Amino acid sequence: MPERSFFIKGHQFPVCARCTGFYTGLLVFLIWNCFFELHHDINTLLISMILMIPVAIDGFTQYFGPRESTNTIRFITGFIGGIGLIIFLKIIIRGVFNVLL
């Protein structure tokens, strides 16, 4: 929907504001992770899940109607959720490969 997407010079982004935040968060974390090591423990896994809560709250409260989200809120919660998601996936994938190897 155009009202849920960003525009630059009259051109609509191919994804919504929330997904733009997710992709930006993923990219920022991947760049950050090139320079800093992330500890893979249960606390980091818990933090990654906590980081995904704001995007879930924003999405569900908007979907079920108590309020309408803005593109800024969608982007910010998507950004935070994207960081949480990539940390979660990194821990899970690393754990799977350690079990398989």
C-alpha cells in the first residue's frame, strides 16, 4: 500500500516501511558484526527475542485495529526487529552447524 511505504523523489520503495526497517537493521548488524564479535549464549538469544517484541506489538495492534501505526514507527520497530532477527538466526544457525559437525 502506498501509504505504508516510503517515497524518494516520487518513487515508491518496493517494500513497506516496516520491511525497509527490517532490511536496514539486518544490514547494519551485519556490518557491525564484521568489526565486533557477538557472544553466543542464552542471554544473547533472550535479548534477540526481546528486540523482536516491539515490531510484533506494533504489527498486531495495527492489524487488530486499536490504533494506526505511522511509517516512522513501522521503520523503527522494523529496524529493531531486524537486528533481533539476525542475531536470533545467527545463534540458531551456528548451533545447528555445531551439532552437525
